[in-house]
Amino acid sequence: MSGDGVERHVLSRRMVLRSRGDERKVQRLVDELRMVPLGEERPAAELLQRSWRMSPSVLFQALTDERADATAVVLVGDDRKQVARYAELVERFVQPLTDEELLATITSARTATERARAVLTSGLGAPFAYDARYFERITAAMFDEDREVRAAGLAASSYAFWPQYREPLAAMAEFEEDPRLREDARAALGARYDAPDVRTEGEEDG
């Protein structure tokens, strides 16, 4: 973890809870496994991250996107096999939304506000490895006619450091009509590739 000289961390997938009520499951898991609380922080104004030590080498984190009113849990560690083992346990316990369910919420949304929240929630649950299904829907949102949906698409893209986002971010940074979103896209484009060196639980060491 931080400060111990480890350069690469292993991440599980981000498992999006089915509802905020499912946070009771998370608390029950924390209590039953006697995880050690490590506090909370805000990586951004709209994001709340709570962390616990699950084992000496694995952290358990809950990330809430308050714009989408959605929470995802993720495991971070130094040992791929241990992270995978704990992730399987967590997934069975919380039964998170599947990829198909996350993406379907975008299609079924009836209003711009519902669509924006669905796009953000899908971004929160997007895999770390490139997935064309998520990319297409989030990119489409970035160029939606509704500003709220475009803002959601831009924010959702920040959850995955896929190089495929460079082109739509550049287009948004140049052609977006809203000056604030245009500036946010420029900032995202500049920060996009200054990402931490991480790998997912299923990725082999190079």
C-alpha cells in the first residue's frame, strides 16, 4: 500500500450496489470480518470514499458518487490472488449490479435526469479494461443534446483511463458549447494519462 514501496496495486472490479439500502450489507460485511476502519476522504467534491483494512495486504473501499446516489465497493491490494479471493467473497455477499443491468438503465431512462444518473452509475461500474459497450454509451452521453447528460458523460469517463477517450475528450474540449464543460474536458484530457500504475485482479503480471 502507500508508503511501503509497492509500485503497482491490484484492483478488483468496482461492484455497484443495487441500491443505497444495500449499504447495510456492506456494513454487515465490515462488522463480520472485523475490518479496521481507515477513515474517509473526498477525491472530488461529489465523491466520498470510505476505507477499511480487510487483511494486512488488502483494503476494502466504498466509493459513493453523490450525483448518481450510487455506491460501489472495490478491493485494493498487493497480491493478485488474495484480492481475487476476497473479491469473490464480497461479490457473493453484496450481489452487485451486472454489466447488462448497468447498461440497461441508460436505455430505459425516460428523462434527461434519469439518463444522467444512469450514465454516471454505469461509469462508476465500468471495468478498468476497455469495454466497447460502456465506451459507446458514455461517449454518446458526452455529445447528448442535454447539458446535464453531457456533464454526466464527461464525469463518467473519468472512472476509466481508456486511451479511447482521448478523441471524444478532445472534441468536447474544442466544440462543447458550455464554457464550464469545455474547460472540464480540457482538464480531463490533461489529467487522463497521469493515472496510477494499477492492474486488475485478472491481469497477469508483465
